Amino acid sequence: MILPAEKELRTVLAKFAQARIEHDVRPTGRTSRALEDATYTLCALTGAHTVDQALPAADALLQRYRADRDATRQKSSALAA
């Protein structure tokens, strides 16, 4: 699986959250389609088949990005010393 850029993943998660809230507050055909689109995109980015699989996968990817950033910072400070 090709990893999505962190910014792209965060954008899709935000769109999913917004669509979920809008649909839960006032469900309409438009909010249903927006939620379906956001869910599809989130699943495609994470390689999951359901939103229940996609959300934990997205969390794991975000943790991976954070760990990679921390490791890069540690290497940079070791080189600077």
C-alpha cells in the first residue's frame, strides 16, 4: 500500500468528521452522500474495507508519522552535537 501524505490523511479525517456530524445532526440526501464520499475516500487511503477498520488504520498511520518525525529530530540533534 502506498502511504498517503500526512496532510492528506488529516484533511480526509476532518472531512469525514464534519460529514459525520452534519449527517447525525440533520440527515438529508446531501449529508448522506457527503458521508458516503468521505467514508469511501478514508477507506481508500487506509486500504480498509469499512470505516470501523479505516479509523484505527488512520490512527496507526498518524502514530507512525509522529514516530518518524521524532526519530528525525533525534538524528538531527545528534548530528548537531
